[in-house]
Amino acid sequence: MHIADRGVRNFLKHAGILEGVPERAESVMLDMPGDECFISSEDDGLLEPCVDLGDTVHEGDVIARVHNIRRTGIPPRDYYATMDGLLVARHFPGIVRGGDCISVLATWW
């Protein structure tokens, strides 16, 4: 969220709407080495993200849960990080369908 806030403030400063000089930050080079970067839902249900964008994750960490909306009373299905990396994208919280991409992981160098 910090990246988006900084980007909006920088744009407003550049356009002259806010006073000040745009804030600069170091770039981070990311790599998505294969299909293991993409985590897809196997269920239809309500998505509960467990990790924020930009957070570091380790293989096996719970990154999201999907609560079944067709069968109440059953526990949610946990989805795990498939590699060490950084959470760079995720499905917006809400309804997901089987096959929807719920998270994207990347490594940095």
C-alpha cells in the first residue's frame, strides 16, 4: 500500500497539485522463474488474503484461505506459498472461482 500512496503523492507533486519534490526510491528487480509463482484457487468461495502485497513469504507459509460458500460448516482451504519470495500480486478479496489466480510470487535480485 505504501508504494501506491507514494506513487499518487509523487504524481500530484509532479502535476503541481501538491507542493514538494517527488520522492525517489530504489528500484527492485523482480523475477518470476516459472509456473510455481502463480497460485490458483481450486475452489469456489470467499477469498481471505493472509499476506499483504510486498510482504516476504517462505515456502509453506499460508498466503490465503478460501471459504466454501456452497457448504457451510466446513473449514476453509488454505493455500500455501510454493517458494520463498515476495507477494507481488493477489486477487482482490471477495468471490473466487476455481482456476482464478489468487496470488503471484516473485524473487528479487
